Amino acid sequence: MDIKNLTPEERAELKAQLEAEERATEAQLQRERQSYNDMRDDFVERMFGELKKLSDEMIAIKQQIFSESAMLDEMQQRLFKVKMDRKSRTMTHSNGRCSIKVGNRLNDGWDDTVEIGIEKVREYLGTLATDDKSRRLVGAITRLLAKDQKGTLKANKVLELEKMANEEQNPTFLEGIKIIKDAYRPVPTCQFVEVKYKDENDVERSLPLSMSAMEV
């Protein structure tokens, strides 16, 4: 159809028809968008309710696990006459097929006296000779004194420094390490629960306890 051949009346009619079709298409799109919005809101409301219920149940179970495991830990220490200051404990079933580990995750932390200890160690480094052996020792100690990206000294490196200090038996070095160790103030980050079990093929597996760890 060549629009040039249409009369003014036919053009007006065609325009009105096209506009009506556009309005109908727009109205249909708006209805579909509203339908999507309604379905989305219904999904969020229903899933939030289910997840809130699940979260409340997990909190209650976690509280129960820590309460009962603390009681068992106290009983174990009393019955076996041992005193253990530990940040985690593992309880394994007698058949060896399932174990539950609970504890507190810690980040390294130090009070401000740690800097005094570090300066003591550096003072010791300043007394060392400049031969190859001494340079290697200075390099090793300097690397162990280096802090991480967050500006925190790592506790495991302090243990290595302590071993070196015991080997060197230098009073200044030993004093510096003692000050550093006494300044240790670990920072609790979270309580954790880990479960391991053996499946029907005796393969040890971890029980997923977070949504991100669950495969669907």
C-alpha cells in the first residue's frame, strides 16, 4: 500500500488505527510489567518468610550446640582430669562416622606494647656484624617482623622468631620476643560449627551448613 495514494480520510483512519494498536501494545506491556511486579513481590515475601524461619531455627540449633558441647567439654576435663584452654573442640561419635567441631575463629591482634618489643628486636639487629651469616639472619628476622596488608603482625611468625631467639640466646632479642608475645590480644571474629561424616562409601564429607556451600 502506497500511502501517497490514500485520501486524507483514509490517512486519518490509518493513523487512528496505528495509534490504537500502539496504545493496545503499551497497555499489554504495562499489564505484563505489573504482573511481573506482583510475582516478584510475592516471591520475595514468601522466600523471606521461609528464610527467616530457617535463620531462627539455625540460631536456636547453634545455641544448643554450643551450650551442650561446653557442658560435655567441662565433663571431659573433670572425668579425665585435664585442663585445656582451647579455642575449638571436636566431638566424634564412637563409631567414627560423624564428628562435630565447634569453636571461635580468631584474628591476630596486639596491644600497643608490641611496638616496644619490635624495637627491641631491631635494636638487637643493629648489633649484628656485617658478614654473610649475619646479613642472612637480619634478612630472615626482618621478613618475620613484616606486617600483613592490614598492618598486623602474624602470630605464627612470632613463633618462628621465638625459635630463632632461643637459638641465638641474646638477652635483647629474647626480651623483645617476650614483650611481643605478652602483647598478643587475639580478636574473636565468629563462632563456627563444622560437621564431617562418612557416606555410604566411607568417604569423609563435610556437611554444608551455609547456602553458598550447598549444591542444587
